[in-house]
Amino acid sequence: MDEELRSLTERLRAESGGTPQYERLRATQDLDALASVLTASGQPLWARELAAFRLGLAGDRRAFETLVLLLNHRDPPRCASAAHALARLGDPRTARAAAALATNELRVAYALHPVRLLTELRAPESVPALITTLRRRLRPHDPYRKVALACVEGLGTLADPRAEPVLTEALAHPALAEAAVHALSRIPGPRSPHAPPGRRIPGPR
């Protein structure tokens, strides 16, 4: 069994009280039955989450809207499960949606999992969104250090030269400096041995 699915089913078993509906949704192989839960009225959140997650793992794009809503939920385990399913869904809309959530300052408290999802997707939207989000987190007294650190780590994983300026700025922040050094070391390109980490040797003008 997928490890994230195992974690989700254990969490939702407790949340649902192990009802017959839960057991049906956990066991069924009928994708239409799962999809019907997403459109039926009066369904509990745990049922929608379980149905959307299983559809996502199956690559059924009917799960997309529900998973995106869960990706920005106030409950971190729901966000993590939604990100896992979205990464496997294969819907071309996913990266754009994750970028919109990651860069929405009104929802920045819930941006951690969209940022991590963008890193995993390696989509064209990923690097610009992580740069934008990280630059905002470098303001004085910004409280969202976990989001900032996820951006630094993600940009290191993606190793795109466009991230070098903002990662260099992150060196001045003690909570981010070590990760920023590591991220900069992963960006390809010649550097002077006497330059700070991440500094490139200036090219001809």
C-alpha cells in the first residue's frame, strides 16, 4: 500500500469512526462511486478527502478541484495528503494552481505544501513562484520561516540560475543561511573561489 494512503486511511478511520461508508470508500475499486462522493450534497469532509485522494492516485482528473481545495486547508495533514495525490494525478492545471496558492499573501500561512508540491512537479511555474514567495519572506520580522525554508530548499533542488539572487539575499537570514549555502552550491556555473557562495564570476559585458 502507498505509505501516504496508509497514513491517510488511518487518520480518516479515526475521524469517521470506522463507519460502513468509510469501509466502502476505502475498499471500492469503482472510480465512478468515488467521484460521486465529490458531487453529492451533505458528504462529510473525510469522505470527500478519501474519495479525492484515491481518485488522484488513480490519475482520475475528477479529483482535481477537491484536491486543490484541500491543498490550501488549515489542517496540515489534509494539505500533505492533497499534495501527494496532486503530484500523481498528472493534471496539467496542477502547477498553475499550486503557484497561485504559494504566492497568495492572504493564504501564506498555508503555503508550505503548495511550495513543496511545486518543487516535486518541476514545472515551468515552479521556480518563478518559489522566487516570488521567498523574496516576500525575506522582509524583516516575517513569521513564516517554514515557508521560506521550503522555498530555499526547493530552489536548491531545482538548481535554476534564476534563483541565485534571492538565495544570495537569504544568506543574511540566520534561519535560512545554511540551507541557502547548500542551495547555491547546487546551481551550476563557474564561481570565483574567493567569492561568497553562489557568486558567479562576472562574464564579459
